[in-house]
Amino acid sequence: MGFYVHSCPKMKYKGQFKPSFLLCPQAYTWHPLEKCVPKLDVNKYSKFNETDADRDGEVDLKNILVLYDHQAMTYGYYSAMTGQADQAEVSEYAKLTGRHCAHRMLLYRSSN
């Protein structure tokens, strides 16, 4: 299907081509367009994958990867080493990126 913006009327014709699938932005799995449209009608950013294995929920903040002072480390090690109290910010980051990405990307923390 290529690029698809659900809220753009000029792109809705692409959904008429069969089969049409959309990629879940958090689980990186393909889903039939027909099952995604109701979610996109409610919210323009939607997670399509509903399996228990990939549900976003509890993300262990201690295991989130952090880049600090040119070194990659876990958030647990970073917070113990620096005494930083930015848990609310890191928790928000984990919710926005999803569990799948939060444990694969590096969150940059400034050494200042």
C-alpha cells in the first residue's frame, strides 16, 4: 500500500485495494486495514496489536537503556550511579515508545 494517512481524504482510496495491511507502530506486526480503521477513526495514533505478549503495560524501568557520558548502561545502573530522580520522565518515555522499543533504544541523559 505504501504510505497511508488515514485522516487524509485523498489517501483513503488506497484502502480499497485488497489486500491492504497496516504496520502496528509499537509491535511491528502487520494487521488488516479493516480491523485498523475503527481504531484510527477514534485516535490517529493507534496500536493495532492486541496480543497479550505485546501489550504495553508494566515496563521495567531498571532495564531501559540509557546513554550517559558516552556510555550505554541500564537506567537502574544510571540512577544508582548519578542519584538522578527523573523516574517520572523515564516512565513517560517508556509509555510513549512502548515496551518493544524502550528496551532497544538508548535514552540520552545529559551529564550536566
